[in-house]
Amino acid sequence: MRSRLSLFLFFSLLVSAIFFTSCQKDDSIATDDSQQISFRDPQSFTYSQNSVSVGDTVVITFDTGNGADCGHVQIQVGSDELGWIGSKPVTPDTGLATLMFVPEAPGTYAVRAKYTRTGKPSECDFESTKWLIAPDSIYVAGDTTTQDTTAADSCESYFAGEVINCDSTNREVVYTFVSDEDLNHFKIQGGLTNGVQGDPTVTVTGADLDVTIKTPGHSSNRVITLEGSAVACDTIRVTLIWVSNNNGSYITGDWSAYGLEVAELECE
């Protein structure tokens, strides 16, 4: 009887050991499978150098993190207090876009970028981003090569629009314009789509511009015209806030500024 009991206990222990070993093997396989999953890196910024002198060139590279070869990337340098400058929107190459930044004054410069999907979703299905601020700033010391400050400021002309708020009770868009030369007279003009309830609130910073708001015909659209002068390389920012009962995705018409154009803005 004792012999049978011992045999039974030995057999039970053997089965338990096999079961335990099998569970350990399954857990190991699951761990190996999870390690094979690859994740795309998040958006990132890199600089050729981040501590320079006035007149040095800094190459700023922004990685959208999605590998896109469509849509637009904008990279800008500056701050909310001093204004932002940058190039026109560019199409990324496998998710990468660059900006050549040549500082003209000492200081600490922040860097920001955003990706905007364009075209049909079937042709470009990457998700747009808001403005992303780089974690590191660019530090610019005074010009150590020369004390000559007579050279004129230089920059690229730039015009862009951005949707800030799509809420129908508090819609907000911002247009930014930079001229590469002094302008005695120029015009920024564009429209808001139908459904506007009352005239929009228009705020301008960076220049003293005359604002005219018109309602074409008996429509509920608005045509806004801003006229005045501009100083080369100064950032002019136009903010519009309004109420609308239009549920369509496009909330503005096309806008233009001194030969530059911005297509209609859309709420996604």
C-alpha cells in the first residue's frame, strides 16, 4: 500500500514539474514576441550647433516622426514676445525637414515646428500636429568677427495662416506676414466663409494697419482688408475672432499679402 502511495506522489510531482516548465516557456515566448514590436520615434529636433555667434549658420532639422513624404512642415525661430520667423512651408522627405537659421542679433531663440496634412486623406493620411516647441533653445552670442553693424537686415518674405480655435462661438485664426524689404504700402486681404454672425474682432501686432470689413451683397460672408506700411523682417500678426453658424469644415477663403497667398483654412 505504501509503495503505491509513493508511486502516486512521485507521478503527481512529475506532472506538476512538467506543467510549471511549460508555463515558464510560454511566458518566455510572449516576452520575446513583445520585444519584436517596433515603435516610431516621437517628433524631434536637432541642431548642427546650438551655441553660436551672430552671423553663424545653424541647420535645424525637424523629424515629424511619421516618415511622411506629403503634407507641409513649418519651422520657425523666435518667441511669442519677439515674434517668429521662418521659411515657407516645405514638403518633408521621409518625415524630415530643415531650416537654415542665420541669427542677426544675440539672444536666446526658441524653435518650434508643426506638420500639416494636405490633399486627400487617401493620398496623405498622416495626422496634423499643433505647434511643437523644441526642448532646447539656440544661444547666440555677439558677433566676434566684426563690429560693423551697417549691413541691412535680411530675411525671407513669409505669409502663413493658422487655425487656433474651431468653436463656432469663438472661432479664431491667425495670419503672419514678414516682408524681406521695407514696404511703403501693402495690403493683406481675405475672407471668412458664410455664416458669420456680426463683424469679426481684428487685432494687429507688428504694424499700424487700417482695417476695412465688408459684407459682399446680401451674404453672411466677410471680406477683410488691411493696408499700411511694413518694416523689413518685422513680424506682422493678424488675429481674427468671430461667431459663426457655418458647420462646414472650411472657415476662411483664400488670403493674400503682397504677392504671397494662403489657401482657405480648414477645421479638421
